[in-house]
Amino acid sequence: MRLKGRKIVGGKARGELIVSQKPLSFLGGVNPETGVVTDAESDIKGKSIAGKILAFPRGKGSTVGSYVIYALRKNGKAPKAMVVGEAETIVATGAIIAGIPMVDGIDVSKLKSGAVAEVNGDSGEVEILNSGE
């Protein structure tokens, strides 16, 4: 399956998807030292986003969330790429300063954790290479 979205940050990545069907807060919702989701309202609480393709509908919370995304990168715990339904300023800025490939305009309800995906931030495309959970 190939999904077409919009380029936010260029670059390419391939890896396992971790998919949240709920908005994600990075400030207080993701530990920048471990990459583990700590947001009590998250459906992926307790799971690590480090080295995975992170998909979620949109961000929520403080503008400091951009810095948390950057801190994830500096600590080697960032996702390989991000796929977002609607990239608002906080998440887009974080991906830009951290150099994380990012595509938005993707219906994340069609994605499943555990699937292998290839993100092409340059063309704004996400290709699902195999099915997940």
C-alpha cells in the first residue's frame, strides 16, 4: 500500500511502525532520555519510539515539545521518521530542527504498529511493505 501525503521534512527512512491513534504530547508525554512514551492518555504508553517510524494523528501540548523532539535526536532516541495526519507547528518545528524525515496528510487509522514502512519525505509518500499486528 502506498499513501501520498505532503513533505514536511525531506529524507528517507525504513523501519517498523509504531502507531498511535491518539494525539501525542512530547513535553511530559515522551521521555527524551529513553524514547519511551509516558503520556497517560496515549494508546502507546510504555512503548519506545526510538529507531521506529512514529505515526500519530497530530501533536498536542506545549511549544517546548519541539525541543523534546530535538533532545530525542541528541540522545539517540528519536524516531527514524514521523508520519502525521496533521502536522501542527510544534511537531513540524521539532522534526525540522532534529532533521527527522516527516510526512503529513496521511490517514494514520490505515496504519498498524509492527508493519514495516518506507517513508520518503522528499516525495511525501509512505509505503507499507508488510502488515503489522
